[in-house]
Amino acid sequence: MFRSRAKTEKAPTDQVTADLSQQPRDPEAPKGRPTPKRSEAQSQRRRAATQPTDRKAAMKRARETRRTELARQREALANGDERYLPARDKGPVRRFARDFVDSRFCIAEFFLPMAVIILILSMVRIGQLQSIALLLWLGVIVMIVVDSIGLGIRLKKQLNERFPNEPKRGAVAYALMRTLQMRRLRLPKPQVKRGERP
């Protein structure tokens, strides 16, 4: 009557827990997965609540979000905001490649104006002017190739020095494609002046 109950009550509960642990858990039971975090559950509920039920409204919303993202990207391309740039322009390696190209004169950026002049010269029906236009065309192509090879070698060396652990795949080709555009028409807009060290 006056004895302690703690010892007598512990034994049956120990037996019950031992019995439960020996029983195999049903894999199709609803609790066979971990409980989601509160933040995840709330975000899923919010997403379900905000999604429109009809297809037209969903399409309209998708169009609006795409339009705002494109406008944000256009603005980022104009002012160089890293957060909203397209994936091909993001990252410190791509930024350095752009600055490396923008800080110097490249023969390739004058390719389009020179091509127009050479085309006009080749259309004139004077044999001597046509041969001069052909020589100019060959000279321009050779100069662009030599300049591009030199720029590619220097850029690759600088990238290996500055970003040894960053992935640099495609950065040199990206820079060489940028040289073909006139400085005024380049996107993202140049952030360094000519002669400045990037």
C-alpha cells in the first residue's frame, strides 16, 4: 500500500516500447516520410492559394512575369547590374572577359564598317579598285585573325592567374564574340574606359 509505484509502473511501459520497436513499420503508412519544415509547408500553402484556377489566368500571369523578367534583364544589360543579367553574362569570369575586351582597341570591332567600304569598292566596275578591295578584304581578315589569337592567349593567361578555381569554359570564345561588336552596340554596356586596366 505504501510502497513506491515507480518501479512497478516502469516495467510494463518498457515492455510496450520494446514490443513496438520489434514490430516492422508499414512502408505505406502516411508517416513514412519526414515531417516538412514549417517554412516549406507555408510556402506550399501560399503557392497553392495564389495559383489561379483557370488556364487563361495562369497563362496571363506567366506572360506578365516573363515580360517583367525580360524588362529587368534589358535594364541590367544597359547598366551592368549583375543580379538580373542573363545566365551567359553572369559571373566574375565573364565580367572580367568583358572588361578585358572593352579596355582595349580591337581590329574586329571595325569589321562591319570596313566590310561595307570594301563591298562598295568591289561593286565599282574599275579593275584596279576591285583588286584593291580584294587585297583589303584579305588584309582585314588576316589582321582580325592575328589580333584575335593574341587577345585569346593574353585573356586565357589572365583568367588562369586571377580565377584559378573558377570554371572558365567558354569565356575566351565569349570575349572574342564581343570583339566583333562595335563598342557602342555591345551588351552588357562597357563598364570600363579604353586604356583602363580591368
